[in-house]
Amino acid sequence: MVTAEQVWDVLSEIPDPEIPVISLVELGVVRDVRVEDGQVRVDFTPTFLGCPALEVMRDAMAEQIRALGAEPEINVCLDDSWSTDRITPEGREKLRASGFAPPAPREATAPTLVKLQSNAHRCPYCGSTDTRLENIFGPTPCRSLRHCATCRQPFEQFKTI
Amino acid sequence: MNELEQKLILEIADDELVLGWRDSEWTGIAPMLEEDVAFSSIAQNEIGHARALYELVARELGTTADELAFDRSPDEYRCAPIVELRLLDWAQTIARHYLYEEADAIRLERLKRSDDPEIAGLAAKIDREEAYHRIHAQMWFDRLQGEPRFAAALAELRPQAAVLLDSELRGAHTPELPELWNEMTMVRRSQPAGTKW
């Protein structure tokens, strides 16, 4: 009989398809796991709605649960429950170590250009906060592009959601 | 979700799908690399929003998001004419982007206050992504403000933006929609029903 702990364990081994340094559990997209009569129900809360990795994540979770000998049901939660605040501290450190600046905490009000252009964003390479917004958008919907004036390194900054 | 809400969600989904398609036409040919990246990302987000909104209605109607998005005839779409236009002029593109985001923010605020927790929840999620579109649109508005070409584009498109917030004004389409529909549904129509991607 499969337990919820076993399911969490296998899900925490699945890498994010686009940023494989962190797992789906570290990314915070697994909201709940319930096991009933050999059926495993996972509440999956997507990151960005247009993210092409969502399907890959869903299929990978289903496959790993089947490998445990249980029938998966992946319930996609179309609500506001995912936030970049759900990325675990370990996940954030792994992101930073790979050159992705982790997202700033979510605030009560929506982000503004003034905030994005402020010096509150730290370079993941040298730690300087003398960084400049180059583009609100980047290679995937979840990232912006910044440039560090201290070490002259361009880097990707996670958007706060 | 009542019938009125279903209708409203479909209108917004159609707007987002068609605009996402039009925005994606800048991929590779925008005036600068940063905007190539920005419009590609915005397009991806809008189509993602369309999909989630179709999904919500599809659950109610016992159908699928793909069927709603691609299996209707062009005259069954409820999108506003402003999103159908193939704009190859940057000033007009930014004018539409600005006007669209302005109207979209208003209707998302309304949806966030819906009594239906599914509608309110999805609207809140979409709004967090749209916040970045609004910053982008505002940045360009500030940059182009005072330019005659941009002022003319805004004046031309502003009356059409009113349709985005009024269901009663919807139903008419531009002659550009059938051709767009043809492109949008081509892959889907070329595959036998039940094909899995």
C-alpha cells in the first residue's frame, strides 16, 4: 500500500523541466497529496498559466506515481494558490547557486516599474545590489533579465508572483 | 457558474487567444530584441490565460478547452474586433497593447470579486501575470507619449477598446478573423479527432 510520504518522496525527485536544479516539491507546485484505496490524488498548482512545462510536470508526476503501483489523479488547481513565496529555502539557494536570482517576496500591492528598477535586486554571482533591469521579460514567462554593474554579468531574475 | 458568467468568461478567453496569436506575430521581427522577447512572452501568457479560462467553462459544459478554442466556426467567436487586427505598425501595436491592458485590468478586478470562488481564484492568478504586462504597456506609453504617430494610433483604436468591456457591443467581426481562424485551427483540423499530442 502506497503512503503519502512515499509519494512526496518520489515527487521531490522530479526536476523542474526548465530549471532542473530544483525539484517540483522545492518549486512549491505540489499543494497536497492524498491516498485512498490505491488511488493517489495530487493537487497541482501551476506556476505561470502559459508555461509549456506544466504538461511535462503533470505527466512526470503521473508516471512516478504509477511506478509506485498506484493510480494517479493529478488535479490542476486553476486558482491563485501558487506564489513564488512557495519556493522552499533550499530551492531558492539552488536557484541562486545556478545563476538565477530568486524572486523577491510577494507584497500586498502589485509590482511596479519603480520597484523593478530599484536596487533591491541582488546579483546571484557577486552579491552586489548595483543591478539594472534590462527587460521585464526573459527566456521564459517566469524570468526577467538584469545586468550587474559590479561584476558586469547579465543574469536572470525570477519574477515575483 | 451561471450562463451569463460562462458567456463572459468565453468572451475574455476568445480575446486572450486571438490577441495572443496576434502578439506572437512579432516573434522574430520586433523593432528590437528586447521587444521580440517581451511580445513572445506576453503572447505565451495570454494564450495560457485563454486556455485556463476555456478549461473552466469546459468543465461546466462537459467539453474540452481545445474544442472551445478551435472547433467553433469564426462567427461563433466572441472576441472584440480590436484583437483581430493584424497590426504591422509598432505605434499601433503599442496603442492596442496599452488600451487592452487598461480594459483587461478593469474586467479582472470585477471577476476577482465574483461570488464564484473558481472564477475569482483564476482571475486573481491571471491578474498577477497581467501586472507585468501593464508595467510593460505603461513603460511604452510613457516613452511614446507626444509622438504624433502614437497619438493617432491611440485615437483610432480607443473607440474600439470599449467593446472589450461591453458584451452588448460584441458579435461583429473584422474581415481579418476568418483568415486568422484558418491559421489558428489549421493544425487541429489536420489531425483526426482524438489525436493526443
